[in-house]
Amino acid sequence: MMNWISRNDEVFGLGTDPEAVWKRYFAATSTPEKSLAAQYAWNAVNGPAAFSNPIGYRAAGSLVAGIIAEGEAPSKPVVPAESAARVVDQTELTDEQRAAAHKRLALLAAPHKSKPGEPIRGKYDYVIEFTACTDGQWTQGLDYWEDFHKRTAPLAPLSEQFGLLVTPTCAFWPTESKMPTQDDSFPETIVLQSELDSMTPFEQGWAAGTGLPNTSLIAVDNESVHGVFPYGTEEVDRPVIDFLLGGDRPAQTIVAAGKPLPLEQSTYESWTPLDENAEHGTEAPLFTDPTIPAETGVVREPRS
């Protein structure tokens, strides 16, 4: 997203250097109050959804610009909810979306009904966490997780700002979950994985798509969408459609071209190129030149 924002400086006015935009954002949210205001603003407008679907980039880019402007405003006592409300009013939203964002913001900033020391009771239905809790062993202990969060925070400052570096609910549950046997009885499978998916990391999708028996991988280069199918291009959708209709799965890994992002007509290299095996040939730097065209082929539209 930083690369895209810097390529569209005429829209967002934050400069053409993604590293500079990144540093400016975290400088503008460097105090606990400003960081909480940013977290409120992101969640109020559902901004994190853009990380798994670029259709939300326009609003998210506007949100980044608004948070920076608010954080760089002349110094005064920061009230997180009031600061976030000003950011919401600057964000590119419809009137209906803005009204809904202010309602969510009011709920986010509402004081706790319980008093310190009182137990909090409520319904907990975080499906993603319950799904992860049944995937394997989670018994590393409190010391493990405290050290993990300490090491992760400087590497993932936005995750920390969003409050995502938390110990899993089931971290201390005993379990006997085991990996299934990987032999020729494993079902025929196609794994679709976008290179920049923030919800299911590329390394995991690549490992599953290339390491499991009877499994093929379709990797979409320079793409961050979480729900890859249907993608809307022949290179991604046709092998899946043919497979679901009874055809063979792809014989080898497919590295498909990603579609252009909003406001753009071409696709750019957003990390480092994928080779024919969907591997990164070099270690990826934190920042890359946002103006380099993508090395994968041209997007082919689905045939009628």
C-alpha cells in the first residue's frame, strides 16, 4: 500500500518515497494517545479490510493521509476519540459510510461498564481464533508469548498499533492435534495464494501448495486479495474451473499476473519477483522502488 500511495502522490500528497511515507506515518502516531486515535480511525472506517482486498485502497490511502495530517497538527492535548473523529471526517467516504463510521467510533471509545477488578462477562465469537485453536499445539506458555510479542512489535508496528499482538485465547489449552499423514491418499487439491495476502501469509500458502501430495499451487504475483477465486483472469480462474468440472489439476506451479491496483492501468512490482516455482529469488527488503513494472505476464481476461 505504501508503494501505491507513493505512486499516486497527485491524489494523496504524501510524496513519492514509500519509506518516507512509512516513517512519516509512524512519527505522526508515535505517542500512545495518537496511536490509539489511529487505531480508532482505522477500525471505525473498516480500513484494515483494504489489506485483504485492494478495492478498499482509495479509502485507506485517504485514511493514511488524514492520520498523518492529524498527527502533524500543532501540538495540543490529544483526546483519541475526538482526534479519530476528525480523521474520519477527512477520509474519502460516502455520507452513509461516514455516519456508520462515527457510530462505530462511539462504540469503540465508550467507557467500560465494569469497574476495575470486576470480572467482565460477555459473548465471545471470534471464529478465526477458534479455528486456529484447533489447528495444532498452543501450549508454549506465557513466557514464550511475552517474548514473541516483544520480538514481533518492531517488525510489525502496524499490527502492534492495531492491538493484534495478543496471546491466543487457547495458548494454554492441552491438545492432541496432529498433522495428517501425508501420503498418496491425500486428496487432489489446488492451493490459490496471493503474494501479499496479510491474512494467510505467502510462505504458508507456498509450503502447502508445493509440499503436500497431490497438490498444485497457483500464486498470484503482486496481489494482496484474500479471496482469490474467482479472480477475474483467465490464468487464475480457468485451471480452477476446469478442475472443479472434473479435469486434471495443473501439472506444475502457475505464477499468474496480478491485476492493476485502483487508479492504475499497469501492474507494478510490489515486493520482489516470483520465479517459475513461485519463490522469491532474493530476500525481500522492507521497501522497494514503487515504479518498477511487474515481471509477470500481462493479465488475460476470461474467455467467454
